[in-house]
Amino acid sequence: MFEPKDDPKAIGNEVPAFPPSLLPPGSRRLHYWYWALIFALTVSVGFGPLFVFIDQVNGRHGQLASVVAFFVLPVWLASLVGARLPEGYYRCHPFERRGRLYEMLGVRYFRMLVPHGDGINWLVRRSQPGYRVVRDRLTLTDYEARTRAAEAFHLGCLLVMAPAAVYATFAGWSGMALWLTLPGIPLHLYPVLLQRYTRARMARALARPVVDSG
């Protein structure tokens, strides 16, 4: 099992030190196919229930009103919220800094499954030993910004599903409410937790003094 350490070489095991385009063809295909699988799961399992829900409420509110109320407006509001999240939202709070809470929730195990996570990186390194994690503070800082974008995206997806889930709950459609809610836990909630966990580890690494080896 990968043990996190508070230094730039060990932080962010999800991130290659060079882009996948520089990997051998076999490793690139592995990354691309895995990304395609995650995308397909997100669309089918994550948003499929929403489209079924909209089809069911068409009879109550009409097709146009249902699409606008439960898809167009939620997507617009989620994108607006994601673009305007304050700096304080992304800042790691004291209870997050050691990462213990996220580890208790299983985030480290979840990280084994994500693209650029521990599991797929292990597979890539079998054919490309030079495939490494972030190696310096510059790339570490750059990836910190990417974790914010990823977190905003997944948070937005949760917000898109929320109006339909709330409506289904109050309408007494408990099965539909669960179907709308449960897929978001592995597809979006845990990715949000993973980004915060990663940034907490990055913050510890960036806080360490730079040692001049020259």
C-alpha cells in the first residue's frame, strides 16, 4: 500500500511528471481507455437516472418545463456556483490537514481506482519505470490548481442532480430518489473528497522549507 509522505515526490501520486502523450503507445492506450470508461460510467450511471426521471415527470409538467426545471437550470446554476466559489472554500481547514478524516472514509482506497491514481500508475510503471509523481514545487503548485477545477466540476455534478432528488423525495418516489442520489457518491462525492485530501497533502509539502543542496 502506498504510504503518503509530506514531500513533493510522494504527494499527488495521481499525477505524472510528464504528460501521457510521452508514454509508450501501450501505456497511452491504457490511460485513454480508462478515461473513456470513467466518462461512460459518469454519463450512463451518473446522469442516466436524471433522464429517466425527467421522462417520468413530463406527464405532470410537460416536456419543455421538465427539461428546463431539472436539467437546463441546474446545469446553469451549478456552472455559476463552480465558477464563483471563494478562495476560502478551497483552503484546507485544520481538521483536514492531517488527512485522517478522509483516510477513515476510505479515500486512500478510492484513489487506487481513479485515472492517474495509484492503481493505474502501478500498471504504467511496469512498462515505463520513468513514469513518476510530481517532482518539484512548480509542478506541485500547478497541480493544486487542477485539483480545484476537478473539485468544482464534481461538486457541480452533485448540484445538477440535487433538484430532481429533492423532488423525488417529497413526491414519495423513494426508489427514484435513491437512484438519483447513490451513484453520485462514488462518481462525484468521493472525487471531491479526494481533491481536498490531495490538497491537504500538498499544503504540508509546500510548507516544508526548501533545502538548498547547492
